[in-house]
Amino acid sequence: MGIMDAFNDEGGKINKNNGKYRVMQIVLREKFVGKGSKNFTEIEELCNQQYAEGYKLHTFAQSTATSTGFGGGDRTVCNLVFERMYD
């Protein structure tokens, strides 16, 4: 699974706008066995990718939701706002 597979909607997968801010959302999935998230490193990859494109992390917010459907488990939703470093 690639970094862009972590996004939860098709419209948010590729955010290449050239505005002052970029807003992205990643849903972290819990590991089936053990603790932690199986795609946690994708946040780091996303931050490094945005930095390489001239953006720095401005705001990070997260929330947790419990799923009772098939597979269950908690989902952590991470909202990231990146700010362009240079105008």
C-alpha cells in the first residue's frame, strides 16, 4: 500500500494545489495483532514529501472513532495543514 492509499476519499488523494495551504487527511488503521498503527510511517513520508515541495506542517489534529463493523477496531483520523514556506 502506498502513501496515497491512506487517504479516505478519492478527492483528497492528490493535493497539488499551489495555494498558501494544503489540507490533507489520513486515517490510521490499527494492527490486527499487537499495538500501534500499521501505516503510521505514512505520516512521516507525507510530511517529508510536502517539505520537499516547499510546505511545512502548520497544524496537526487527530480524533479517534471506534468501528463496530466487520474488522472493528479503532480508527485515528489525522488532519494535517501544510503551509507554503516561501511566497
